[in-house]
Amino acid sequence: MHINTRITAPFLFRKKNTRVKSILLSTVIALALTTADRASANGLPLLGDYSSSIISLNSEYNLGQGIIRQIRNSNQPINDPMVDSYLQDLTWDLVAKSQLQDKRISLAVIGNKSVNAFAAPGGVIGIHVGLIIAAGAEDELASVISHELAHLSQRHFASQLERNRINSPFAIASLITGVLIAAANPEAGTAVLSTSMASSMSASLAFSRKNEQEADRIGMQNLSQAGYDPSAMPRMFGKLLELQRLQGSIPPEFLLTHPSSSSRIADSKNRALQLKVKSKRKPNLDFSIIKARLKVKYHLTPSQSLSHYRTTAKKNRSAINLYSLAMAEARSSRFKDSINSLQKLPAAWRDHMLIKLSLAQVYRQNQQPQKALNILDKLDQIYPQHSAVQMLKAETLLAAQRPEQAAKTLREITEYAPDNLDAWYLLAEAQGLAGNRNALHIARIEYFLLRGQVATARAQLGFARRERNLKERDLYKLEDLEQQVTVVESYLNSKF
């Protein structure tokens, strides 16, 4: 039993440019009018009223919860638990060293090749897979995330909106639309940014030179406190600037809102030298493995990828080339060849958790679920409540036609990671296959709410209430979900 909601708003950005501009203009106007009308109707001061004080952290969080739901609803997920888990761990490691007062972070992994990352009010961090592929090492990727976290901790969005308080409804609407552009199809985004209106929207995500310098400084301090080499930040900015030179007049998306220059890179190099901190972290395989997975998936077509990595591995039988070949073979449904390539990796690689997960995934794809489960059960004991391990285990249990066990594993994930969209999606499928109709409805409602699909969630609530044999605990849960629908609706309408 599947939930057919995968085809959503991303396709709006693939139409002609005039269509995109029309949609964005309508969005901005509607958001601005809604903000003004709601504030007036409630007798509350607009942000544009000089009597209003700085935006509260809770107001920022509420806005962020609306934004993250719109991002989820308008972008296809990457469908890779290993990548998701890796980025969650990396981000939370940096959050722990940040000056964030409110450490509630929502991470969006954007599945396109554009080189971009962005922050939005309320703890929203967006990372495009293209940025991971462009980074040469984990510390370079971490430097960008640390920079974005510094924008959040210093509340640059709030101060920016305060400066624009006279025109606040439009400024807030432009901010939200700018975030959605940043997360959208890069070709469409570039086309939109050619107009003055959309340039203004993009500018809503761009900060003053002073803000950027502050984010560089604080981000670099936090980077070093997390054990990374602070010089990774100027290295990464230098790579982005070089990428702009190679691309000509079209810069990487990240540089549209974070303009870089030789002087800025020189300043950050000097700052890194003044910190006099050496990296405390030893290089690990995690970043290399994750980057290889993404390069195989996003750079070329399956046949081109297979041909490329066959040639590469033939010329140089390094572990990373062999792993990349294995992933390319799996992508081309050559699962036996992929298993053989993974088993040829050096012992140190074969013992790595991500390699074992990769092998288990290929076994499942090759219709050998029991071999996959043998690996995953052992990993589940060693790494309890590890989302990548448990997600792959649930997928394998479903493939083995054991939906009850899959549902049990997925319920565990949703308890410690209640915003795991893929877990709720799979849980709905598992409950449907297991014949648990009440639980199926509940999982679907949770899934729709995480995507901000309030009307669909309400309709699903109606279906759930019409089920027979509802138990008292089911009714309590449905009442709770009805309240959640109202809360999510307020998030989506939150304009300070």
C-alpha cells in the first residue's frame, strides 16, 4: 500500500521562466497580504510597526517549522539513509560547539547537483548534494555548515527583518520565497534571479558584509572548537571562487547569497593563522564513502557511471575507486558484480560500518534479504538506534515480506527521530501490508504533516475516524493529531 505523494511542487520550477516568475510573484503578494491582514485582524502590531521589539526565538522557530515543511514538500528526498545519517551527525556535532541559544535544528538534504547551502530562520539548514561533491575533505564541508550555523546563532535574519521593518510583510514573504528558490531546481533559480524582482528575493537570503564577516569569524572559531582545521574555511571558499572562474559568468548558487572574493579569502586565512589551532581529528573514511556514493548517483547516467568507474578502477585499483565501481555496478543492477567488488576491498574498509551497510543494501537489491539481515542485525546490536542501520533493516524486512517486524523497527525510529520523513512513509507502507489500518492512517497523517500538507492530513483524519473497532487509545491519538494539524497550520501561516 503506497502513498502517492512523491510528485509535488519541484515540477513547478521546471516550466518556462514566465511560469516560474508568475508563481513566485503570486507567492510573494499572497504572503505579504496574508501577513498584513492577519496582523490587522488580530489587533497585533506588524513587524513594521516601530513599537515592535526584536523577533522572539520562538517566533523564529515557528516560522522555520513552516519553511522546512515547504522545503520537504517541494523537493524530492535523496532516499539514502547513510547520507542522511552522516549529515545529521556532522551537523549536530557542530551545533554542540555553536552559540545557538535555541538548538532545535531542522536539516534539509537537497537532492540536486547545485553547489549550495543555506540557513533560514528557526534553525533550518539546507545542504545540497553538490556541495558535498565539491568539498575536498570533511573539514571543508564542515566549514560551510559552521558558517551557516553562525548566521543562525547571531540571528542575522531577525536583525535583517528589523532593519526592513517598514516593509516587513513583503520582506518576510521575499525571505520565504528566497529560501524556496535556494532549495529548488538550480537552472530555474538562475533564470529567476535574472529579474529585478527575484534578485530582491535572493537578496533576502544575502547578508551585509558585516554579517558575513561575523559568520566567518564565529564559524571558524566553532569549527576549530569541534576539532577541525580552521583553514578549511578559506580553502573551501577558494574552491568555490575557482569554480566560479571555471563556470564563467554563472557562479555556484552558494556565491549568489555568499559573495566571495580574494580579499575575503585572504582575511579568513589570516584569521585561521591567528587561531593557531591544529586539527584534532584524524581523517576517517566516512566523508570519502559518502562523497563517492553521491558522485556515482548524481554525476552521470547509470551506463555512463559504470563505464567511467570501470575505466578508473582498471587504471588505479585504490579502495575508493573500487567502492565507487561497486556502487556504479549496483546502480546498473549488476548486483553480483557489486558484491564481488565490495568483497575485494581492503580489510580496514570491509570492517567499516558504511561498507557493511552498503553490502547489506546490495544483498537486499539482489533478492538476498536474509544475508542482508545477518549483517544488519549485528550492526543493530553494535550501534543501537542508528537511523541508517534501522532504516536499511526496515527496508530489508519489507523486502522479506515481514511487515510486522519492519513496523516495529520503524516505530523505534519515529520515537527518537520524529521528523524522519522516510521513516513515516515506510511505516505507513508496513502497517498497510500488516493489515493494521488504524496505524496506517496515523503514519500517513504524520507523514503529511511533516510535508505541510494540512488539507490532506485532515482528509486522512476523516478516513481514520470512520474506521470500525477504534480503541480508546486510537481515539486519543487521533485527537492529538487533530491538534497537531492546527499547530502545523499555524506554522505555515506564521509571519511573525
